[in-house]
Amino acid sequence: MTPLLMLVAGGSASGKSTVVSEIVKKAGLKDVLIIKHDDYYKAMDELDFATRKTVNYDHPGSLDNALLLEHLTQLLAGETIEKPMYDFVNFERTANTETITPHKVMIVEGILILDDPLIRALSDLSVYVELDDDTRFIRRMKRDMDERGRSLDSIIHQYQTTVKPMFHQFVRPTKRYADVIIPNDSKHDIAVDLIAAKIKQFLYENQ
């Protein structure tokens, strides 16, 4: 069977991963692959660490969508890929790759995953997770300090100079391409149930 491809977008720290986990659990998915769009940040080996820190990673141009498009096309055709891996502490693509095989359900998650029309054209279902700016900033601040070793000053600077303006310029407008918009500041059980039902229907009809 041809795999189901779902794209999940939304602002930074909007709760995309949490929503994806709930959908996977609700749909009872066993054969599922989750890919982070962040792993497809462009390689910047020619830049030193100080310069890499200043790159605008919230701009569509920072992502290697051509490689992601190639990989998704291969996975949908039943082929295995070598997925890149990204190091958020050192702001660089690692030398290692991850061997990925096709799964019945494949989910790609990222703030700008709905921006590229060629990638959108491959998807069977697209979701946008929405959350107010203040809550997203607080969540992002905690995550970047706890998991990525960032200082408070650097988080605030990055948010004010790139994250917030890029969200309003590039990320938020892509919700018009979503099949389902999930407001993540309140209960979203119904939306999750609807998406899970859609996935189950697809798998039943294409088994």
C-alpha cells in the first residue's frame, strides 16, 4: 500500500509533538514514522560557530526542502533513505545519518512544513497547531534552556529578532493550507479524534 503522509505545522513550541503523540495513540498506530523538519536544516560547515549562531533558522531558506522532498518521494515509493541529523547545541548538521525505512503512516512535523508547495502536494492530510504567542514563548524559553543549553539573553534576542517576525511573516500564513486547525490553548480531543478516524479510514481503504 502507498503510505499515508501527514504534515503537522504550527509556531515554535505550539505543542506539535504533543498533538502528534495524541493522534498516534488515539489511532492505535503501530507502524508509524515521525520525521522532524528541523533535521533538514542546511549544512553550514563552512561557517564558524559564532556565525552559525546568527543564522535566521526561522526563515524558509534555512531548510533543505529539496532534500526532504527527494526523501519523502523515495519513502512513498517504498525506498529506504539516509536522513540527516541536526545538532541544536552546535547549530550544525552532524556527520551521522539515520537509516529510515517506509512506514504505513509517516508524519513530518515542523514550523514551516506547509510552506513548500511541492511538499504539500505529497501529503494526504495537513494539520496546523495554534497557540498564543506568550505561551509559546514561555515554552520555548524553558525548552531551549533545559534541552539546548541556551542562555536567557540569547533566547530573548533570537525570539525578538527572528522567531516572532518570521512566525508572522512565514509560519502563521501557512495555516490556510491546513485541512485541520487545532487550537492548542484549550481541549482538542474532538480534533484529535477526527484526525485519528481519518487515518483509520485511510488505512482500512488502502490495506
